[in-house]
Amino acid sequence: MLSQNDIVNNSKGDLIMLKEGMSVKIFEYNDYENEEEFLLAEGIVERNPDLDSQCKWLCRIDENGIRNETNNKEN
């Protein structure tokens, strides 16, 4: 799932309009007690075919999948 809305903020805070077929880089940041986790992926924006869903836009993640990068906070 990517977004419920057509217009979203990118990582720099700029507003962008999602369009079918556009390339995107997506990320999720998690802050754990001793570790920071960054989930990263790239893919293509697709409209969700499930009209009953609250999520309008999906991301079809490319063949590289989701990458996990972690940083130990104690270092």
C-alpha cells in the first residue's frame, strides 16, 4: 500500500502527485531501543483495483525487493 491520496509528500517534504506508472523509491523508518531500521525499496505506482479499499495507490516493488539497513545506536 502506498497512499490514500493523489498528492503526497516526498522525503524532502515536497508535494508530488502520484500517477499510474511513475517510478518511486519508498522507505520506512523504525526506531528501536538499540537500533534504527530503514526498509528501502523501489517500484512502480499502480492504482488499487479494489474500489472498496481505503488505499487508492499501490507500489509494485521491483525485483530487488525490500532491503533492510540497520544502524546500531550504541556505536
